[in-house]
Amino acid sequence: MTEVLTEEDGAVLTITINRPAARNAVNGAVAQGIAAALDELDSRKDLSVGVITGAGGTFCAGMDLKGFLTGDNPVVDGRGFAGIVERPPAKPLIAAVEGYALAGGCEVALSCDMVVASRDALFGLPEPTRGLVAAGGALLRLPRRIPFHIAMEIALTGDKYPAERMAELGFVNRLAEPGGALDTAKELALRVAENAPLALAATKRVIVESADWTAEEAWAKQGEVVLPVYASKDAQEGPAAFAEKRKPVWKGE
């Protein structure tokens, strides 16, 4: 069995964790497969956006605890747990969540730039109930995504939280009917992918990295990221297409 599947739809790469019998728990093979797929997403000019999901009606139930006990390592050097949490892709990535996004699965979703979830999906960080700590980025990212005290509640109780509540908190971008998360995520991804890939990657980079910029350095650092985009061929193509009343043809260069 191939633990991670990929499928292309125009400029969108869909990445599917394919261990449905294990609720898509992350083992070493899954981590390596996700890392390889993200490397492909970032390296190819014809791909602009990624979608990550799980097979069989579950997004990801977290780390494979049975594998963990036998020494299976779900960490990839340079990318961290699940091949993503320490270094997400440079290009936009959308999580399409059905069923459970728990523990490491929730941390994979937190590593994404947008989250689409079915209305019956559940999110949570149950690590403390197992004597563990959510060390895959949740404690770093969650308080930046939702209110501090609610992030504390989620992290300290280990309880499961429904997608509709997570949408109210701003964690989930769009809700879908059960079974429809992937289609809704692909619709969003295709909409994003209509835009210039270099501009998308630069936009993501500024939003992500600017959280650590001081007010004094923010404009200069933004310039370092943005100015090369203005010198690109795509920056010439966009205005030309507008003037000629046609759809732009992006080259990613």
C-alpha cells in the first residue's frame, strides 16, 4: 500500500494520507510521503497550491502510537513531525478535513494556510490525556490563530471540538456537508490557483514571517520578498492580460 497519494488538477496538487484502517495515523512512511509531496509542490513551476486530506472519511488521528512504541519515527529531518510541522511548504496549502483531526492530525491542519472541514469533523489535542505534550507546533500556532484562553482550554482539556465551533473561532475557513470537504477545498484551491504563483508564494511568506518582524524592519523585509516578484515575467503578463482583456498565462517566473 502507498501511504501517501498525490493527484494533480491543473495547478493544484492534492495529497492524501492513505492509511484509512489506522485512521490515517502518521508513521514514518506517511511522514516521508508528505515531505516528498511538499518538495514536489514547492519545486514545480506548474503547481501553485496544495490540498492535504485523508482517505476513508478521516483526516488524521495523529501519531501512530503503536509504531511509536516499536521505534517507528514519524519525523523527517528538516520538516519535523509528519514531514510538515516544522517547515510547511512555501506555497499555499489547504487542509480538507473529514472525521478526526486530533493530536498530530490537528497539528498538520495547523501547519496549513487554510482549513476546510465537514460539519461533523472534530478537532482536538488529546496528548495530555496520554501523558504526552502537543509538541508538533500546536502550542506555538494555536494561540496565534484563536483567542488565547480558548487555545489554553483546547490544549489543557484534551477534549474534542466540533468543526462548527472551530469555524466560529476562525480556525476553519469554510464548512462543508459531510463527505464534501475535499471538493470544497479543491474549489477554494482552484480559485487561489487562478492567481500568479510567485505572487501567491510571496504573499504567504510575508503574512507568515511578518509576525516576527519589528515595526522598524517590517517595510524593508517586505520589500526583500516582494520586489523580486515585481521584476518577474508574470508581473508583466498580468497587466498585459488585463489590457488585452484576456486570461493571464502564468509561467511562475
